[in-house]
Amino acid sequence: MATDRRASWLKGVLDLLVLASLAEGESYGYEIAKTLAGAGLGQIKGGTLYPVLNRLEQAGLVSAEFRVADRGPGRRYYHLTEQGRATLAEQGALWLEFDESVRAMLKKGIGR
């Protein structure tokens, strides 16, 4: 039986998916993980997600703001910067081209 490669595929595109999840507005880590899971990408654990968010923040693609909550712990809210939006547009377009190429090859290979 073949190994499930989805985790390694996701690793290669997770930065872009996190940027895409913030395209419609700010969010915090748990909500970003829920958005990704809701899109069919599986459960993204905090040990995977938060290093991505930190890396994106250090690169200037997202900014973060800590907010104290009325109830429960405070949260860091993330939102796209202009540079993040530009990167999402550019890299998103490149990914979609790549996806088309992969689909074409797989359709040939599996006879569809």
C-alpha cells in the first residue's frame, strides 16, 4: 500500500494557504486552523501553524496584534500586509499554474 503523501504536499504550500485564509480579514491561530480544516486540508496542529505565522510575520507578509479577551486568554490576531497581499496574488497564480501542470500529467498517467 502506498504512503499517504498529503502531509508533505501540505508542507510545501502551507504558507500560501495561511495567507489565503487571511485574505478576507484578520483571524487568530485557532480560527485559521479551523478554516484550513474546513477546506478539507485536515487538522493543522499549533506546532505546525504557529511557526508558519511567525515566519510570515518576520517576512513582513502578515502583522500581528495581541488583544486581551473579556473572557479567557488573550489572542494574537493576524492580518495580511500589502506585501502579503501582493505575495498571495503572485505566488497564488504561480501555484495555480503548477496545479494545472500536475493535473494534466496525473490525468495522462491514470487514464482520465
